[in-house]
Amino acid sequence: MASLQQTCPCGSGATYDACCGRFHRGAALPVSPEELMRARYAAYAVGETDYVFRTWHPRTRPDDLSPDPDLEWTGLEILDSGEDWVEFVASWSRSGTPGSMHERSRFEQRGKRWVYVDGEVS
């Protein structure tokens, strides 16, 4: 779990508590796909896999979201976004070796909540 006053892992520049932490603890809901994408990235980065599970469309989410203990998420860059999608690059390090994932994610609203549906990794 992240310290509430540290900078949020999503790259917004705000504190974790004022940014994605409020989503993770249920005090607010993301109002756009980009906000949800940032919150989901931050959840991976701080180990809030329950949040990742809750924000994944039930039709497409996997049964197990156990984190990789050797993987550290190190940065997020939002490349573009639209009404129901976000294109991003997420950087990571596995046992000291850096890498990145480029994805265009699709989102859907269920009730008043945005959920992640799926994505195309390039």
C-alpha cells in the first residue's frame, strides 16, 4: 500500500490520497476512462489487486489476478484517449530488467461506473 502523501504512481503529480487513493478506498468514482486507467495502473503499482478486479468487466476479467512478486510498475504515459478508450504505455521492471507495455484499452459504463473491458497490446 502506498503512503497517502507520496506522489501518485499514475503520474498526475498529485498525492496518492488526493488522486487514485480516493478511488481505491471507494471515496469517489472515476468520471472518465482515462481516470479509471490511471487508477487501475496505480492499483497495480501499489498492490490493490482487489480494485483491479472490481473495475474489470465481469464478462472479460480473469479468475485470478495474483500479482507477480518480481514485477515493479515504474511509470505511466497516456498517449491518447477517447469516449471509451485509452492508449498508454506502462513501464515496469522485472528483477532489475526494464520493460514496457503499449496498450489501447476499451472501457464501458455499467450503471454509473466505468469498467475495463479489454485491450489490444502492441
